[in-house]
Amino acid sequence: MGTRPVPRTELLETIRARLRESPVVAILGPRQCGKTTVARWLAEGKRAHFFDLEAPADRRALAEPMTALASLRGLVVIDEAQLRPDLFPVLRVLADRKPLPARFALTGSASPDLIRGASESLAGRVGFVDMGGFDLGEAGDRALRKLWVRGGFPRSFLAASEGESRRWRDGFVQTFLERDLRQFGLNVPPVMLGRLWQMLAHYHGQTWNASELGRSLGEAHTTIRRHLDILTGALVVRQLQPWFQNLGKRVVKSPKVYVRDSGLLHALLGIADFRGLEGHPKLGASWEGFVVDEILRLTGERQAWFWGTQGLSEIDLLVRWRGRLLGFEMKYKDAPAMTKSLDVAMQDLKLDQAFIVYPGQSSYRVAAKVEVVPLPVLRQRLLGGRATS
């Protein structure tokens, strides 16, 4: 495409660290987020063997996996491993050898819940690395608006024009529904799942209501729930779970839903560029989802929640990070102030600190433990003061 590649140094360091700890590492991310490129970089300059399971020759080479893999030494990379779930029991045997002659890096376009073989057959032997498209640390602070509008998928972010980026994302949605889901062995009508995905874009940042969505789509709430789990397992939708604590209040118990990539969200909503985004009713929700994704790319998702009560007090994101419980509110405003809802959350949840993340340039304090910060500054705080590019 005539554009320099974006180095993904920290991601590569994370994968290498996991490989030192575990005989098998699974690099999980949605289709087209750059996993193959990263896997090839990982194999550069080393005694490595690379198998692409979308290539017919490599599929034939692994027709007898034990015979093909047992004699290999060094690093063995298997790209799009979810296409061959029968490999996982073989890898379990190979990972238990003493001494260990080879380590295995797998890439996959689905979560362990969707590819049950990875979590069941390789239990105790596999480390997981979650991967998405570019984040702000990789794109650079100056590209924040571009990253927000286009999303992090490399071909969308690096496109020569807004139109080219938008066409790529439209094509991604169509290909995902018509081809990619079948590769997971899922027999779901593309039209039905496409309608749900588009509807979820309009519910982006809201609490999940299966019955309401089911009525809108003319489907049973159990069917809608199953299809939501498929999109979540394919790593294109995020479910943020609620925080439960005995506070003597009626708390919200359903997850919030987000389209994980902001560029795909905008494609599903028909938003062409930043001007279109500024005038769209989902502007604030889009900013919220974009910031949530950036935070969770740093902190991980395993100790992340939102909190809301029936009395309408809420906080967008809670994260337990380095032993502290942190709260985050996302506001697309010029100069956001302290809110009653955040004050209630600080008291009820006993937060160690809270941040209001906005698109401005300056940081300022609005309460003893609450600070308004731009997203690049927040990244520096979470990383312990280390600056972004």
C-alpha cells in the first residue's frame, strides 16, 4: 500500500516473554488485525518453522501432524490454528517432552471459549496473548483522531484515503459474515448475524437487553444471546461485565456491549469520516468504546467491569490494576467537571483513584482522587510514567 509498516515492539516483547514461560503460546485476535505479520516477525532471524493453515501446501504438510511436528526444533509457528482443532491434542503431547526441543506459537481468530480445544487440551501448557489492531502507543499520539475514526485494523488505518479505509471496513464486515464464521464451524445465517451486529452498533455502550433486541429482530432472546456470544468469541464484540458487591443497592446485572474496533463501529453505523462522527448521536458512545479498548489493551480484561445502579448512578469502567481499584469515566466535552454519579461511585466502591478521560489537551483535578486527563496522558499514568510515541 506504499505505507511504512508500524512496528509492534511491545507486542513482540510480550509474546517472547510468554514463550519463555510456556511451551505453547496462543496469539488471539480478530481476523486481519496483523497476527500473521507479527508471527512472521517473531520467526525472523531464528531457527523457525512457519505453517499457514490457509495455504493448501501447509495444510497438506500437516496432514499427519505428529509425524510433521515431532522432529522440529526451535520455534514452530502455526498461523490460524483454529482451522485445525485436531492439532491441539498433538501439541499437548509435544509440549510435555523433556527436554523440550521446540516451542509453539499459534495464532487464532477466536477466543478459547469458541475454540475449546485450546483451553481444554492445552490446559496448563498454553499462555495467551490478546492482540488487536494498532493501539495509540503504536499509532502515535498525533494519530489519535485518525485511529479513532478508522480503527486499528492495519489496512484500514494505513489506507491512502478515508474512502479507501471505509471500503476496506465495509468489505471486512461482509467477508466476516459470509466466509469467516463458517471457518469456525458455525452454521448461522449471515443475514441474521449481520442484522444483530448492526443493531449492536446502535446499542454500543449500553446495557445488554436480549428481550428488547429479540423483539426488534423477530428472534427469541435465547437465539439472540447465542449469536451475541458468537460475535464475542470471534473477538469483534466486547461484553463488559457488571461489578457485583453487596452495597445494599439494586445494581445492574447485565453486561454492557461494545463493537470492539471503533472503525468497524463507524462502518456499521454508516459514518464516513470525522465530520460525520461529530454530528452523529453515537459520538459520545463511540469515544467511550474507543477509550475503553485503549485502557483494556494495557490492563487486560480479566479484572475489568462497569458499575451501575437502578438509581442511575454509574461508572463506565472499573479496573483492578497493580493492586488498586481504578474508575474511569469517558466524556466527549471541552471541560468536563465532577459529576454526582462519579462522586457516589467513589464513596460506594471506595475507589483508589478515578479519571475522567476527554479529548482535550490539559490535565486538571476536580476532586481529591479524581483527575480529568487526555487519553495520551492516561496511557502514561497506567504505564508508570513511560511516554507514548
